[in-house]
Amino acid sequence: MPPLILASTSRYRAELLSRLRLPFEQLASKVNETEKPGEPAQKLAARLARAKAESVAKLRPESWVLGSDQAASCMGKMLGKPGNQAAACEQLAHMSGRSAVFVTALALVNTSLPRPLTDLDVTIVKVRRLTSAEIERYVDAEAAFDCAGGFKAEALGITLFEEIQSRDPTGLIGLPLIATARLLRKAGYDLP
């Protein structure tokens, strides 16, 4: 099989992909991740996943390149990686007592194909009503500033929710492994 490249330097995505026990390397894409005005989360995630994979595939045309991107929204407001404590608290307060939608897109690119193999995973997170003190305690305990929404569902962030609706629990973390395995099998990789 041609080499597999993850078009991301995300440690979360790398940890997830390593669960499939396939050798891969990581390369950063040089894609501008700015959302277009009025662009819904689903289109943003799909556009960026494809752009990331295609960007790296140009550098490594002999490889299969996996791109992934996640976009989230709550009540019409896009939720990004907060970057700092104040922004994380603000995002969590905005989601308090509401549902947020997390869309994770995949694109598997090989230059021999006319178009990428793609998939999209949607997870709905129902956040319980949070007090300011609970938000501050969480953010102090787990600085998830590099995670969309400002939480880590795979860690202490699970305490923030009433419910998670998902086809694939790894989609919320940033790389839906059920869909990833399906795409890799289509590409010819041997997986159970």
C-alpha cells in the first residue's frame, strides 16, 4: 500500500488514528482555516478537510492523505478553539442548557482518483445548565483551549453534558474512526 499521511499535526487526531494500527506519518497542511461569511458548520468542515488533504497530497502524490476538520455551532454561533481561559468560559456559558452540533468531515485523497473519498459525522451535545462556578472549576481543572467548544469529552468534560447523540463517539474528539476505517478499506487498506 502507498504511505498513509494524516494532514494534521493534531495530537488528538494522531492518537485516534493510531488505534487502527496502520503506519502513518503526519504533515501539516498550509490551509487558511478562516470561515467564509455565513458558511454553515457542515460546509466549512467539508471544505477544510478536503483542502487540507489536497494540500498535502500535492507534496506527496504517491500517498493516501487523510484530511479532517471539525466545525461546531450552538444557536447559530460558531464555536472554535477558544485559545484562552476567558474565551473557553464564554463558550461554555453560551452552550449552557443548550444543544451544540459538532460536524467532523473526512477527506481521503490520492492523486490517482478524480475526487476524494469523503464522509461526514454529526454529533449533538446537550450541555446541562452550568453555573459560573462550575464553568470556572472545569476550565481551571482542564484547560481545553485547543478543542472546539472548550471541552474534552474524552476526559473531565464529560461531566458537562446531559447527553451526547452520535453514530461515532470518536467524531467528537476530532476523527470519526468508524468512517475513517470505512474510507481506508475502500482505498484498499487491510483492516479487520
